[in-house]
Amino acid sequence: MALAGWRNIFVPDAVVVHIGGASTEKVADVMVRAHHRSAYTYIAKTHPGLLWAPVRIAVKLGLRVRAGSIIRKAHRAE
């Protein structure tokens, strides 16, 4: 956010309440894919190299299956 020119201000008394994913419920598939892509990127950055390749492949496959399951469940609930 700093790169975009936003200022970071610390407000110790501030309270944030998340209510059931209301901001993303209409674009759940987009949010799930973005979250899983981010999770994989983190794993890939923290576990580089050939030795970790099987782990990265397993994580990528697992995240893909999980995302598909979540998205299908969300579409059935509509």
C-alpha cells in the first residue's frame, strides 16, 4: 500500500469485525483462487530448489483440488 502512496497510521483502539465474508461472497471463486495462488507463491518462495519440488507439486495439486471443491460448494448454495 505504501508503494501506491497510502500512509500507514497505527490506531491502537481500532476494531475490525469480519462478518461471514460479506465483501467477497458474490465473487467467492475469484477470492478463493487468489488466496490459493498467494498460498502457493508463499510456499514456492520459502521452499525453493529441486529438493522441495515434490512438496511444491503436492501443495499446488492440493490447493487446486481444495479450490475446486470450495467453488463448487459455493455455486450449489446459490
